[in-house]
Amino acid sequence: MINGTSSIAPLEEPQEQLRILIADDNDSDRLILQTIVRKEGHTVYTARDGQEAIDIFRQESPDIVLLDALMPNVDGFEAARTIKQLAGDNLVPIIFLTSLRDATSLADCLAAGGLDFLSKPYNRIILQAKIKAFASMRRLHETVQRQRDEISLHNDRLIHEQEVAKQVFDNIAHPGCIDAPNIKYLLSPMAVFNGDLVLASRKPSGGMFVFLGDFTGHGLPAAIGAMPVSEIFYGMAQKGFSLQDVLREINKKLKRILPVGVFCCACMVDLSFRKRSAEIWVGGLPDVLVYRKNSREVECLPSRHLPLGVVDNDRFKTETTVIPLELGDRIFLWSDGIIEASNDQGEMFGEERVRQVIARTENQDQIFSAIEAAVEKHAGRGEQDDDYTMVEVSMVNEEDVGEYFAERGKSFLAGGPKDWSMTYELRPQTLREFNPLPLITHLLMEVPGLRPHSGKIYTILSELYSNALEHGVLGLKSDLKASADGFARYYMERTQKLSDLYEGAVKFLIDHHPVQDGGVLTIVVEDTGPGFDFQAKESAEHKTEGYSGRGIPLIRTMCRSVRYLPPGNKVEVVFDWHVDV
Amino acid sequence: MAIWSTEASSGELTIKIQGRFDFSAHQEFRDAYEKVSEEPKAYIVDMKETTYLDSSALGMLLLLRDHAGGDNSNIEIINCNPDVKKILTISNFEQLFTIR
């Protein structure tokens, strides 16, 4: 009779060896129970009262506790409460042993933390069944707990990995000069993992590039693309490449490395403080808004292009919109997170609401924060893990954004080419397809000590080159740029005439020779145009109204001399430089 | 969200998308054009009952385009509601698909 174990436990499931604590003040009851349980193959600990049960539990942490309800010193109810406390997160099934029969007493057993009760005298079949049931409950609990711990461990590891990855991303996809006083931006701290990217870089010419990208998808796949974009952006911006060059390079790279279906919606702005203009390319992002300070009107520039990384470069288009800007005009860029932020009815924030917020915000400096607040209010959440990305770029005076190069101190002057000259003539095909400025700048930066002056040198080169090309070779009239309409027409004509260019040339003659702690750089730019009446123009002084004519006067402030040579198709600039000691 | 496709005897595969077209449709959308008896000559994506599409849906359309022969593919996207159309327009997908 006592030997009936195998009739209860199915053969294929071997009996689990448990450690069971039995607490009963009645010696004979305890002995009977101990005998039954031991025969099942379990290890038994015995206690004669509640206190002893607690002590043994503390030492041995058994799997199941069989507890007599009524015992001297500490009774079963109190012992149960203490044991449960000691067990903490672990499930230790407590079964009350009781000769009590009334419902209230039995309920008290469960209220004290017992999972079940067993009435005296013991029925061994029921006892075995209960032990078995609670053992499997305990196993289930352990499994859940183990899985919970694994998930939590996994999650901790994931967060740690993300933190490390984020540091790497932050170092590569750093926001550049995003803290410049003319930029406001909103970017979630973990934005890189929702695929949003904001980059800003000063250009050697003194201008500024701003890039907002939004990769499809989330998490690591979205973040991976950010790295090459950022490297290309900063690398090329510093070397003086044009917006078109940078976009083509990014598109080429993304098309090559990203799987089909993953791409980057983007917008890039080339801001020129001197020309008071912005050149803008939008591919796949919501309309860029331009807010005019004086008229308080809002213009919108819709996306005209495919996102980056969708088509090969032979189909990739880089047409841009060039707009004149007054001081205080603002450009707003955003990812679709702002526009698509939904309230609990699923209604999107939408562009119309953006315009309404802009229209009702009196103080122009608060438009940005007003939009942010309105979106958050609409979506009704204040969490940090949202993916609202928004950038405001405003037109300011160049002085207000600070020096391009912060590099200071005596540069490394040993070695490198210091005494040389070169001529470089660009013929029509090259003029049509190639921007020579990065190459020439790169060459000049090989002169030891000259790098801190690259901003000025780039400015000089680009002003001289664009004058030679646009006025000399293409014959464009800068008067056109006096009005906003003409300004746009000027750039359209420039594109048109350049693509139809089959004769003419621009020639650079560059000469550098070293002096004590510095050097003299002479740049002569000559074009094949007819020249112009430079004497009249010089005596009249350049007007600095409208959208043109800031170039040459600016260059004059940077160098020793600017000299036009007859018949006006040749200009010579002499630039003295010294190392700051 | 539900997606089903029908093959016409003329060799056209029509894929209908009902509800939100987003990442959750990934596998179903792929099955719709991969599990066909015959390679279709042309594809029609019917968005009549599509309420919304997100950027991952744009990605899925590009995957379909790639599957259908890339630049040589013949894919029409039809019956778009204004919201859906707007999203396709922002991304300038009319350069890659025929959108009616």
C-alpha cells in the first residue's frame, strides 16, 4: 500500500527529488508524514514549531513547506508569513497541515500565504498528488523567473550595446556646427536608432551646409546608413565640394551599400551668408518651409526628388532651388515624424496645423518652440523616445556665426611644398562638368602653415572663379540679381548657359613663395571674356544692396591687393599670410 | 490589414492592399508577388482600400520593383487616396512607378 508511488507518477516522468520541510508539534503526526514523504524519495527536514521551521527554512531553503497551523511559540500562520518574506521572488509552496475543519480556519490558512491545506489524518494518495502538483507549479514559476531574468539580462545587454554603438555613432555622425547661433534643432537623444540624422558643417567659403536625413526603418539597420552619410558630408564639406557633389556621393554610396527598400529621405541646405541666399535640395521629406521675416509669409518648397539611395547616380537628380534670404528669414526642415504625429484618434498633426502655429505665433523667435509644443500637445505624450526631428536655420550676418577655423597657434612648418607656381586652364568640357575649387584648395593646403587660412583662400578662389566663369565666360549680368525674381532667373540662366558652353576658358595662375614665418600667395584668374570697365566700377564702389556685389569688396579686406588688369578679363590677388606665434 | 493578389490570363498580377500598409505587411506583400504560378508581365498595385502607407511600405514597393526587373519593370499603382498619393508624391515615386 505504502509502495504505490509508481501508480501515481507516470513512468516516463521520473519522480523529482525535492527537499521538503515538515513542521508539526505533534511527534507522531510528524513521523508519519516524514515516513510517507521520505518513501517518495524526497529529502525531509523536520521542525517542531514555527520558529524552528523559520530557522531551518533560512538555512536550507527547502522546495516545499508542510506547516501545521497550530503550533506552540510561533504558529503556522505567522511562520508562513515570515517564510514567504524570506523566499522573496521565489515561489515556495506552503501547504498547511490541519485538523481544523471550519471554513474560516481553512480560509485563514490561505490568507496567511498557504497555497493549499491538507486535512489530518493524512491520505497519502492526496499528499503525493499535492506535492507533485506544487512541485510542477514551482518548476513553472522557476521557468518564468529564469526567462524573466534572461529577458532582463538580454535587455540590459542590448541597452549597453546601444549605448556603446551610440557613442561610436555620435563620434562619426556628430552634429558638427549644429550649435551655431542661427540653428535650432529638435532631435531625440536616441534619434540615430530611429533613423533620423541632422548634420551641419561650415564651409571653407564661410557658408554652411545643413543636412536632415530620415532612413526607412528603425534600430540598427536605420542607424548603419548614418555613418557613411556623415563621413561623406563632413569630409566633402570641409574640402569645399558643392552641395551637388556631396549629394551625388552620398547617393552613390547608399545605393551601393543599402539593401533595396532601405533608403534615406533627405533635405540639404547650402546657406551663403555673403550672398544672402540658400540653395535647397529636397528628396522625400515633407515640404521645406521658408518663413519671411518682414512679410510674415510662408513659402513652401516641396520635395522634387527621390530619396537618397534609391536610384543609381545616372538617374539621380540634383536640381536645386536657390532662394534669396533677408536677415532673419527662417528655413524649416523636418522629418515626417512631426507631420505624422498622431493623436489618440489617429489624426495626424499635418502641415496645415504647422502653418496655423506659425501664423498665430507673434514672436518669431518662438515659432520653433511653439511648433514643438503644439505637436507634443496634439500627440499627447511627453516621452523622450519620440521621433520628432526638426531644424530651423536662419539667415544672419556671417560675423554672428563665428570664425570657420578655430585652429590657432604656430603650425608645423617643416617640409612640404612652399616655393612653387602653377597654371591650370579649364576648357569648356571641364567647366561644364567639374568644380576645380576643391582640387586647388587641396593643393594649397599642402603648403605648411597655410591651412588655418583655408577659409579666406577658398573665399578668394571661389569669388574669382565664379566671376570669371559667370561674367567672363558665360556673359551673365550681375544686375539681374538685384531683385528676387531676377535672382532666380540668374541661376536658371547660369545652368542653361553652362550646359550649352562649347568655347571659352578660365585660367588660374597660382604662385606661392615663403617669407619669414609665412608666405605670399599670388592668384591670377583670367577668362576668355571681353573684360569689363573695371575702373568705372572700382570708382563707383560696389553697392552692397540687393543680392549681389559683396564678393570683391570682401576680398579686398582679406588681402594685400586686388588688381584688375586690362582689358578687365584678368584679376590678380596677392595674399600675405603669417603664422600666429 | 489584408493583402491578396489575382493573376489575370493576360499576364497581369494585381495586388490589393486593404487597410494600413506598413511593416507588418512585409511578409504578406512579398508572398503576394513571389508565390505566383507564372512570372507576371506586369504588376498592378491597387490601393483603393489602402488607408495609409509609411516609409517601410515605400521600401516594399521598391523591393517589388526590383523583383519585377528594376528599371525594366512594369508596375502601376492605382486608386490611391489623397493621403497615400501625397506620400508617394513627396518621395517622387512617380519617377519609378506609373501612378494613376
